[in-house]
Amino acid sequence: MIIGGGPGGYEAALVAADHGARVSLVEREEVGGAAVLTDCVPSKTLIASAETMETIRRAGELGLRTQGWEMDLGVVNRRVAELAAAQSRDIAARLDRAGVEVIRGTARLSGPGSVLVECGPAECGPAERGAAGSGSGASESGPRGSGTRTLPADLVLVCTGTTPRELPGARPDGERILTWKQLYGLRARPEHLIVVGSGVTGAEFASAYDALGCEVTLISSRDKVLPGEDPDAAAVLQRVFQDRGMTVLSHSRAERAVRHGDEVAVELSDGRRVVGSHCLMAVGSVPNTSGIGLEESGVRLDGRGCIAVDGVSRTSAPGVYAAGDCTGVLALASVAAMQGRIAVWHALGQAVQPLDLSLVASNVFTSPEIATVGVSQRAVDAGEVVARSIMLPLSTNPRAKMQGIRDGFVKIFCRPATGNVIGGVVVAPHASELIHPLSIAVAERIPVTSLQHDFTVYPSVSGSISEAARLLSGMLD
């Protein structure tokens, strides 16, 4: 029994079904979860449109003249919604072909090996339908057709995700004060978008709406944007934002957001007010872990309300696993999917390696993109990891010059003794694609002395990876 149909849930369901398990998946909306419906797929679709607008706007630098281009946010957001729905349908079709039963409803743990599901009569069906695990049939906890069923399960996987965090003084209204889930309802371009929060979500939307031609003010409580990312990369992005005309208010903490007709006033802790047409609250998220019977079933939560799991996704309760953002491990769809697969492999007795976060590649879809893998600059600077490193600006790369790319770099970390690559950072357009060779190098423990000899196309931005490897090889003991 899988609770939640996001990447952790649906990927786990496919693996379980492939191994012959009988699988039921409970999802209160559509399969795909927030990653497909309101987060990764919609936001990156919007960003794709923004990237094209930016390319058009910079065409003059490449000797091209463009006239008459404009952006229709209503059309853009309709495409966003259509692509999200199409992706959800594709996932649903895969689950159906695999024999996974999808139940529309909500679920909670109701005791050892038991899940209480609330759904419409059409979804729950007769008593024997929807049973998981032993297949002995579901027992009814209410009158027939009530839509409340208790289903047995040998394995329960909780993948309930998170929801946007709200500030008490800035409650979203869905029209002018918005969470990232509500942005896609806009039909007209905001005249002035205030983005509160400079983490990944805030930076991505600030970058996208700036490229779409909006005036953007980004409010950051830290000294620079993306406080959790590589500091060199964050410095590049902040400089790019400011060079493009974005207002970045550092060391500024928003206390409240108040709507006045068609305007929103954001009040800062130092008494300043920022007035715009719309405000996006991107101040983090909270796990969807309350009211679903976790603690009553012996599942331990941490101080943030996230489900505590080990390297193979086990919780503190026997037979209960968890995956995805509700675990607080690392809020990435790829990590959620891997956690879900690992949970099923482990539960079914397959040989499995615990989740290794040092191998995870991640990307911030700003302009330029920031991709990272392996050890971080902060860990090296703090003395937690001993490493040699090299940072090579893209300004010397011939393909970057041809494409008008001025900002960005390639950074590689390696062990001083062996030269094995243990981390990397790429700041560039499409860094999400360029990070892959460094991800392979980290996973396979490839030394820079070998990486430097691998062929790259000339001219190509990826050529900077080989060049950085050659420079780093010369720095080894």
C-alpha cells in the first residue's frame, strides 16, 4: 500500500509490480503528485518559455534583428497546465499497464499492517476491491458504500510530500499574494512581482519572470541569493540578476504582505515597505505528516515534522517505509524516486545499496543554471573534506563566446592523493545536461588524470570540463 502518488510513490509502485507484488496506490489528486502537477513539471515548463524569451531579447548581440515579439502569460500558463496533465496521464497509463490499482482518496495508518482509506464509493468499490498485501479482502469500517475502508498491507510506503509554508502575516489569497502552486493561475503578466525568499524556488521564479519582462524585486534574508548553494555560483547569479535590472534586497526579512486593491505591500522587519502588483511567497515548505496516524503507529518524526528514515527508507515502525520530501532528506524528485525504489527493493529482500547523497546531482533552473554533484565548497572550506579544486570561467570557452555566454564556470574537486573526482559545479546555460560527465566521474571514482584525456567536441561548452581536468591534474601532489 503506497500513500501518495508523487515520484517516490509511483516509481515504487512500478518496481513493486515488476517484482510480482500486489500494489494499491492512494492519491487524493492525480498521480504524479506535486512534482508533476504544481512543482517540477509546471515550473520548468514556464522556465522553458522564459529561456526562449531571453534568447529572443539577446538576439541583437548575435547580429539578429527581431521585432514584434511579445509574451502572453495566459497562453504560457495554459500550456503549463496541459503539459502537467499530459505527464500525469502518461504516469497513470504506466501504472495501469503494470497492474497497479490507483485509488482516489486519502489514507492514514490505522494500526499494524492496516491502512484506512477515505474515498468515494465509485473509487472504493466492493469490499474485496483495493486490498493490498495478503489479498484477503478489505474489511469495512463503516456502512457499505460509505467510502471508508480499512485495507490490509504487508508493506506501507508513505510518500505524502510537502505543502508551501505560509507566514502568519502573509496569507496567500490566490490572486495577488501567491504560493508557487498558485502562480499558474495568472492570465496577465504581473507589472511588478515581489518574490519573498531567495532559495531555489524563489530564485527560479524571480529569474523566469525577469526573463518574461516583469519588474522583479527579490527579498533575501541572507547576504546573497541561494544561501544553500555553492557560494561562487550564488555570487555569479546575484551579479547577473542585478546586471539585468532586478532589485535584490539582501539582509531583508519580510514580516507581512498586505493587499490593497490591485497592489501588495510587503513590510520588512526594518520598517521598509516594498509595493508591487503581485507577491510570491517562497519561504519553504512543511511536510504533510500530521493527521495521518504516523505517531500513533510508532513512526518517529523529527523536529521539523519530517518522517525519520534510514538509508533504505525504513521508519521506526515495522513494515512502514517513507520516501520523498516528507522525509526531509533532500527535496528532489530524483531522490524521492530513488528512496521509493530502495524501499521496495529492501522490503522484497533484494540486494540494495543505501541511499548515497554524495552521488546526487542537482540543478537550479535559473539563468544561468547551477548544477552540482558531490562534495561542496563549504565542506572543503570547513576542513570536512580534503580536496584540490579548480574553477575555470566560461569566458575563455570558444563555444560560449559564439553563443554570447559571458557568465559561468566549471569547478572540479578531487582527492589530493588519488586525483579521484569527488565533486563538481557547473554554472552555464543547460548546466543540468553538462553536469552528467562529472556525475559519472564522482560515481565511478574516475581520476582527473583520466578525465583529462576523454574527447570532447570542439567547439563545445563541455570542452571546459576536460580543460579544467587537465589544469587540476597539474596541481596534484
